[in-house]
Amino acid sequence: MAKKVIKKRKIKLINFLLVLFVFIGLGFCAFLILKIPVKNIIILNTNYLNDDYILSLGGIRDYPNFFLTRASQVEKKIAHSEYIRDVKLTKKVGFIFELKVFENRPLFFDFNQNKYIFDNGKASEEDSISRNFRVPRLLNYIPDNKYSKFIKEMANVKNSTVCKISDIEYQPNDYDKDRFLLYMDDGNMVYLTLTKFKMINHYNEVLKQLDNHKGILYLDNGNHFQIRD
């Protein structure tokens, strides 16, 4: 009878050791998996921001642990930049980070503030990024009650047109307090009002009708062109 009892204890001990080794093995595997770094980082949707800038902002330039890195923390760090409206980090199969970045769109340089103004109203001082923006310069002061409307209307102007505007001047007269003068890169000038600001998007179409003449295009009161040369 004594020998049978000893065998049962050995069997129980072996089973216990097997279970222990299984748990140790699973724990070690889990540890190794958690230590796996990000294998690749894909950055989408950027126009003027480079990848290094995004990676440095998010603190992921050294390819951190895939599972232990919280997406919300990375997003918060990147979105702190005045150049970024929003960002979304998605973890993909293959230990890949996919970052979709939504940049703030620069509209003009405000001489009064000495800052670049974006479509959401945020501003940025000149630096290595902003000095490469191809945007017009706002030469003078715009009253506060007109300024937000001006930003909104500028945001409706296409990039292909914005880059052709050299300077903008607020020029109200006795008839219209929302009047602006746009100095174009090609030497022409355009008068606009805030209610008609989107008409500047048709500037390329108007040019075809001017027969290479230079002058002043009046879009604030009627649509006519005054030749200067």
C-alpha cells in the first residue's frame, strides 16, 4: 500500500511542474511579444511637414514597443503643434504604425502680428517650416470684427490661386467697409469685397480674356478691367 501512495505523489508533482513550466513559458512568450518594437511607421496626408518632424513630436523616432505605446499619448503630443489640426494613429498588422496627419493650412502672413495665419485662426511665428510657405502678405491692420470673416473667406480660396497673390491690403471706402486690394504676382491688381472674395478663384479664367494686358480688375463693384499699360 505504501508504494502506491508514493507513486501518486510523484504523479501529482510531475503534473504540477508541467503546469508551472507551461505558465512560465507563456509568460516568457508574452514578455517577448510585449518587447517587440514597431517595425514600420507610415505617415499619410502631409504636405509641408516632413516625417522627422512628426516622429520627433510623437516621441516615436526610435521605434518604441508596439503594444506598450499608447496611441492616444502619441496623438496628443503630435496635435500639440500649431501646424497640426488633428492626427490619428492606427496600429496595423505586422507591427506597423499608420499616422494620418491633418495639417493646418497657411493662408497669409500678417505683418501686424508678424505671424503666419492658418485656416483655423491659429498663428505661427516664422521658423524653418513656415518660411517656406507660399502665401500672400497682409500689409495693414484689419478691424477685429472683419478679421475672422477675412480668414474664413481666405480659406475658400484655392491653393493654386493663393500662391499667385503677392500682397493684400485692406482698403475700405465710403461705400464698402469690406473692401480689399489684392496685388497679384503677375503685376495685376484686384479689388474685392468679403462677400465676393471667392470670385478670385476664377482669376485664371479672367486672365485669358485680358490679352496679356496689365491693369486693375474691379470685382468689388461690377466686373470690369482697367488697362494700365
